[in-house]
Amino acid sequence: GIAFQGFQNLKENNNGFLVKFNSDGTRLWGTYYGGASGPEGRFSNIADVNGNVYLMGTTTSSTGIADAGFQGTYQGDNLSFDAFVVKFNPDGSRLWGSYFGGNRSEQILASALDGDGNLFIAGETKSTTGIAVNGFQNNYGGWTSALGSFGDAFLAKITEAEIEPDSDNDGVPDAEDCAPNDAAKYQTANLFIDSDNDGYDAGQENVCYGATIPAGYKATTSGTDCNDADAAVNPGQVEVCGNNKDDDCNIATSDVCTQPDADNDGVPDASDCAPNDATKYQSALLFIDADNDGYDAGQENVCYGATVPNGYKLSTLGIDCLDADPTIYPGAPELCDGKNNDCDTQTDEGCPVETAWYFDYDKDGYGNAAKVVYAL
């Protein structure tokens, strides 16, 4: 007894309904509206000047609601519901239908049409996503906890303009999208190729990209690069000698230049053992001779300047057995000083044997061991 020559003539669950009467009260058509997993409720409707009618309400159905609308998928869960909007022509045929909802519940409380046929809907939402886009307030401000929630109001404008296809849902119609099936790309530009990111280009390329210019490209350039694989090579560089590169992209000056000399000691940094110390510039394997007796205690690679530093020698007379005493070295004369002067493992060999004389002030025949002198 409800549906008659309408869009949906069979009841699926606790569906809503819409009936059109003429001015005499005669039913022209009637239709159920809803899905199998309803119920639908909280209904309202509004008609435009052309006789089309919009039916609005809430639903928990995941099927039977949306068709050719802006939101084709139910977003609620088993504890919430979405709002819906459906438009019928004067004969009762559905022109389009759409969900309007996010991750929680919505209901439409008011609606209006403007002179261009745009539909405005207002209501309440507890959804934190899926509601706002391109609006004044795009972030949910309501309070939500495990004990309950206080929702936000919402206002949405639904245009009657033809909705252009947008396969990747990136907000750019397929006809204007350079990559209609890739949401990460949607715009094109003739960009400068800059693989080494040095600001100089290796030509231009028409690139399809998204919100930001991709790596390896620039919107502007400082000039043409001669090697886009090396950031240290471009027209803004200073030529570096000896590196087999045309650093400044000028073949006439390639490796023809004054070699760097940071400490200005006259020795190029590449050949300087201490490029930041003007007192040192050459290195050699020198003999260690700390006591300066001509005999060494091994060798060491030393960085130095014009003269060999103290404690080192260019040549050696032999290996020292004690490099801290200039009186001790191979072949040194024995000085009868209690030392092995000549490095032969013997001490004071060849020296006359002396007699120890102990002080005996009291002349009792016993000497003082702490006070002794030696004499022949």
C-alpha cells in the first residue's frame, strides 16, 4: 500500500518512503527508499522549481542508497549511522543518491536550495573525518570520549553541476589530471633537470608530479651544467688543479690554474704534509737521536720545514743503547762513572780498582757506611 509506480516498490527493511500527490490529493507515485541492512530514519524533503524532490535522512544500510553521488560508500559502523541525500525527478525516478557521513554518526536537520539549483544541508555530526573539505573549519572540534560525545554542526553545499570523473580521488578531474590513476600526481610543468641538485640544469623535461616538485628537477636554474652527475662541477665552481675534472665547465681552464696553498708556504696543499702550518711542508723518514750523540733509537716519519728538527738526524752512526745520555753510545770511552758508556754490557771495565774509606770520627774502628770515599 506504499509504493506505486515508484523507484523502489519492494520494502527491504525499515525503509523510508516518499509519495507524490497532485493538487487534488491523487497519488501520482510512491516509493520505498532504503537498503537491506537499514533502518532508515529522521527524514526530510525539499523540492526545487523544476519539480525535482530531494529526500534526506539517516541510514545504516551499506547498499541500496548511493548511486552516481559524491559519496558512494557507507562510512558508519554498527554503532553509528550516515546521513543520505537522494534526488528524484518529477516522475519519481532516482537521478542520484549519496551518503553523507564519516567514521561516526550524522543527521541532516535543515536544507535549502539556491537559484542555481545548489543544495545546502546542515546538521549535526560526531565524525572526526569525512565531513569537511574546502570549508571554513576543516577539523573536528567536538568532544569525544568513551562515555559519550558532543558533536559539531556541519554545513555542506552540494552542486548540481555535472561531476567530472576523478578516478584516483585526488580532487583533480581526470580530464585535467596528467596521471588520472595515480593520486600522487596530477599537474605538469616544463621543469629543469638537475640530478646532482647543484642549481644548474641539464636541459628541460615536461614532468607530471603532485604537490611538490620531485627530486632531480627545479622550477628555476642558475645556468647550464656540463656534468649533471657531479654537484662539484658547474659554471659556478672554482677550477681545482690535478683532479682531472673541468670543475668550472670551461674547457680552456680545465686543470690550468694555481694549485691551492692554504698556508702560503709555497708548497701546494696536495704536496704539503701540513697544509695549514707554514712552518712544515716536507716529510722524511728520520733517525731518532734525542741525546744528539750521532747514534739512533730507531726511525720515524716526520713532517718538518726548512731544517731537520732537534732530536732527529738524516743519517746515523749506529744504534744507541740509551738515547737519553750523550755519554753512552757504541764505542764511547768508559768514564769510570758507574755507567756502561760503550754499550758492551760491561760497566767501568779497565778502570783502576779503588779502596773504600769510611769515616770513623770516634776512632773506635767502626766506620760510617753512609759516609765513604774511594781512593787508589
